[in-house]
Amino acid sequence: MAYLRIGSRGSQLALWQANHISALLRGRGHEVEIEIIHTTGDKITDVALAKVGTKGMFTKEIEEALAAGRVDLAVHSLKDLPTELPKGFEIAAITERQDPRDAFCSRHYSDINDLPNGARVGTSSLRRQAQLKAIRPDLEIHPLRGNVDTRLRKLEQGEYKAVILASAGLKRLGKTELIRQIIPAEIMCPAAGQGALGIEIREADAKTRELLQFLDDAKARAATTCERALLNSLGGGCQVPIGAFAEMRNGKLHLESLVADPDGSKVLRDSREGRIDDPEKLGNDAGAALLARGGDRILESVYGRGIAVVPQP
């Protein structure tokens, strides 16, 4: 049996995720320790995520600990992991996926269309903002940072009429009482990788990879590989207005994707199917189609306005 050290952010959700993986490893007889590592994204709390000009803002310091040998594996929300990992790292496992869709949370309103004119809605995501504005251009969208408890507290205190959060995180933490609607992907396309955990290790660490193999879920890996290929083909980080949601349908992989202007004035959507055994091709094909239909101009405009994370070489 092995002694394994897990690197994790210190938020309530990140620690739930790390403890979840720890419990599964302990169930296999391994000894596990969790080391909390504070990342750039955790330290910058007064700026909207889309304005923070760095990729990997929730992963860089953890990867430094991995490279230094302080930890043996890192547990991430997969949507926080850049599509191209720095040299020297690999994703050893992608866990069985929780619901990847977004949740509409409110004290008084049942769904997006039920909100009063000009209602204040909280989200830190350009992707969510763009899709909200496309549906309801009258809404006032305001940045919302902080952990899940902080965001829900601001909702309960009346700062917002509604907030949009990932349903997976709410369900994992058992904080579902304010969920009024699980938003269909056709209305609000989720972020690539949302709802899945990515287990990162040092590249070529064969021993740790073998120990983690039981955590790798084939369906989750195929779907998220497709989504991340789409994101990568569009040159996007996790905070640009791009959505991707892949799932198995009748023996094929189905992908819903979009790229949108943050103000919701233009939303390009693509829907297609492909082979389960070649998820990257499906994602790349969808990305190429969106770029050809004007997605390139939307993204150039977003980057030019300095309101999204600029892709790094």
C-alpha cells in the first residue's frame, strides 16, 4: 500500500473534492494526507475572474508543489484546468461526472423568465453572463466572487434576486435548498469539464498513475476530452464566453457548444454527433465550425477589450 499526498485548494468545495478522492484511496488501503495550497485565484477576490490576466490561476501553485515533490497528486475541478497542461504534468484520472449543468438559485423566483425587469443577478462567469443577457437583456449582471457559502449568503441577504452556480458543487456540498431550476444545456451551455474532477500527477509517474487508474471513468473522460478539445480549438481559457457539453446518446457522442459576445448580442451555437472513440475530432470539428461562422471575430473582440483571459503560448 502507498503513502499519497494530495494537493488541494483550501475552499470548502475543493476540500470536499480532495476528501472524496482521499476516502476512495483509503478504501483501497492507502495512507493519504491532504496539503492545502493557496492559489492566485484564491488570493485575488475583489476582481471579476474574467479580468484576471493569467491562465491556470487556480492550478499554478499546486503544480509547483507537484513539481517539487511536496505532493503526489492534485485534485482539481476539471473546468479549472487549462486545456494544455504545462510540460511535466498529465491528467491521470477523470472521475465519474456529477451533473454538469448550471443551477438557477433564488429565494423568490422559479426560473430566469420569472425574474422581474431589471433584476440584479450574480455570476462571475462571462459564459453565464452572455447566455443570461441573450435570454433577458434587461437583467443587471453583477460580478459574484467568493466560495459557495459566501455567494449563497449574498443571495439570502437580498443583494441579488438570483445567482447562477454550478449544480455539481451545490449538490456535493448538500446546499440545494435555494436551487429553483437546473438550467437545460440548450438554454445555458455549461463550461467545458464542469462537474468532473481531474486528478493531475507528474508526467510519467507510472506508479501513481497505476494507483489512480480505478478512478478514471471512461464516459467522463470521453465527454470532457471532447469539450476540452472544443475549448482548445477556440483558444479559450476557462473564463471566456465559450460553452461545451458532451454526452452519450444512442451509442454516439453528442456535443452542444457555443461562443458568445459577453453582452449577449451574438450567440453562436453548434450541435453535432461523433464517434465515442474519437472525442477530440468531434470537439475540433465543432470549434472549426463556430470559428468559421464568426466565432473568431467574437473572440478577437473579447480579447481586444481585455475582459477575458488571454491564451498563453
